[in-house]
Amino acid sequence: MASVEAGQAPARSRSYEFGLLIVLTLANGVVGFDRQTVAFLAPFIVDDLGLNNTQVGWTASALSLAIALSSFFGSQIADRTGKRRTVLIICTLLFSLLSGVSGLATTFLVLLLARFALGAAEGPIVPISQTLILQTSSPERRGLNMGFMQMVGAFGIAGFIGPIVATQLGATHGWRTAMFLSILPGLAVAAMMLFLIRRDPPQAARPAEHQGSTFAAFGVLLKNRNMRASLLIAGLFTAWLVLQSTYLTLFLTKAKGLEPTTAGWVVGMGGWAGLIGGIALPLLSDRIGRKPVLVWGALAGTLGPAALLLLPPDPMVLALAVLLGWLPLGIAPLYCAAVPTESVSPALATTAVGLSMGTAELFGGVAAPLIVGPLADAFGLEAVFLTCIGLALTAALVALFLKETAPRKVAAMES
């Protein structure tokens, strides 16, 4: 199990730990909002540009493909140069400026290219952020802080506030205006990063086995059993999330007959679920272990899509189903960040998170929508949620093969 070595991280400070956590949480919230705006505004965009379900899936896949590639290689650049702060700020600035470009799209192709460009800037942001959290957090709060940053940002801010704001702006001022306005929060967060995040410490010497090519570093990581299991879980459960996020608003409006603004409030319950689960499940894993939380959390992921298929078109009932059914989202920081960084050398921490998130995007964000989009066209949007049930079951099975990494549990086993 890896630990943060002297010389590789700044001295820990509770006040700096808290301040960094807030800044990076806000950054992840902005990233999550901009990433999901097309899904939130899908009813307006589909009608305006004449898209079908397959094309909606392609827009999600293009974004995810770019995120995957930039996660793989951007995280390597950050690890090799030691300039994590610099890379993070540059990527945040670029992402902010590119977030409004989708509003200029008048055809499917332009929208596709705009989403790809946005994803290219996004990729390294979360891997670098999680590595900074790892370096500054006390071991007993590591899972909690990683979960707070990733899930409160992505779901408390983007998941809850995002669909409400986006659908209201889309209904009142048009979906293009909603896209253009998304530029401003990212610029503000980039300025906060510049002034509040400490400069990178001097880079420690990298072990010889970590000094090869990018693919050699990936090879080192793939020899680790926990990394292999984490990559599989990441791909499966990210597909569970991306498929539901991409098609849920359409499902609620087309299959359940809700108005777009009402659907926005229902989808917003997923933000509360991510917020609650993203704090509770990583915190629980600090105490009882990463493995049991991952196994039972993934298994619970079958309940949400099943409920959406079976329940009547009552907005309150559907909102409750999303709120409870998406609580398992809280396992994401465990398979994407906590288990990978606790299982490998600190010199490869950002690369490990980047590999996990990149793999998650390739399978969950690229392949899954490309496969399931045509299924939704052929068999109805219900096919999306049936697929998600199978993905959650498979992820739970893979989690059984993990080795425990939670510092408290490992220390207890070694004593």
C-alpha cells in the first residue's frame, strides 16, 4: 500500500487542507455542470437540431473519449513534471473558455466537435485534484475528503443545481444562452486556484521503474491487482452513471410524459443523492474498509434503474426513486481515486487516478452510449435502464476481488 512520502507533498495543515478542499470542490462542480449541460438541455437541443437517440449518445461519447485521452496523458505530464498546480490552472482556464462553444452549434457535427474540445481540456482536472487532496489530507480523513471533493462538486453543485438552472434558462432564454453563461463560473474558479493553491514542491526523484515511457508507467500500474479491479469497476459503474445521466431527462419527458422543467427537478434529486452518498460512503469506507462499501454499493446500484422502469409517472415518486437509487454514486471516489492511490507508489498517484478515470470514460462514456444508443432507438429508452441493472451487478462481482487499502483497516490487520 502506498503512502505519501516526505518531499513529495507540502506539510499538512488543517486550514490549508480545508481551503484546498473547498476550492477543488467548486472546480469540480463547475466541471460537472459544464459537462452535463447537453444532457440537461437535451429536450431543447434535440428539437432544435433534430437529433435522434443515437446522436445524443455520440455527443456523450465524443466528450468522454477526449476526457479519457487527456486523463491518460495529462496526468502523466503532471506526474513527470511535478507541475500539478500549473497544469490544473491551465486546464481549468481552457475548459471554462470552451464550455460556451457548444452554444454556437447549428449542426450535429459542430456540437460533436465542441464537446470533444471541452473534454480534452477537462481530462487532467479531477486526477490532479484528487492527488492534491491525497497529499494534504490526514489518513483518517482521506476517503472523506476525496469523496467530498468529487461528489459534492459533481453532484451537490452540478447534479442538483445544474439541471434546475440549465432547464430554467433553456425554457426562458434558450439553450444557447445557458451554454454561453457557463463560461463565467469557471473563470472565477481558475482565479481562486491561482491565488489559493500552493506552488508545487520540488519534485522528488522518480524510481527507475517509473522513468520509462507513458505506456511503461501504465504497465507498472496494471501489474497491481487492485488497479486491474478498480479499472473494471470504474468502467462498469461509469457506464451505469453516464447512460442514466445522458438519457434520464429524455426518458422522463418522452416515456413518463413530464415537462422539461419538471424533469429537471426530478433529475436534480440525483445531485442530492451524489452529495449524500459521496460523503457518507467514503466516510464509511474510512471506518469499515473500501472493499465492503464497494461491493454493497455497487449491488445497490441495481435498485434505481429498476424503480424508474416500474414506477408510475408521478414526479414526486420518480424524484424519490432518483434520490434513493442514486445514493450508490458515492462509491465513485473509491474506485477512481482512493483505492488506486492507496495501492501504488506516490510517484504514480496522479497517473493511477488518470488511468482509472480514463478507462472509466473509454468504457462508460464512449463505448456504452455508442452501444446502448442504437438499442434505445430500436427497443425504446427502457433498454438503457435494463442495461444499467446488469452493469451494477457485474461491478459488485468484480469488487469481491479487491484487497483492502483503507489505512485504519490495514493497520488493524497488520497489528
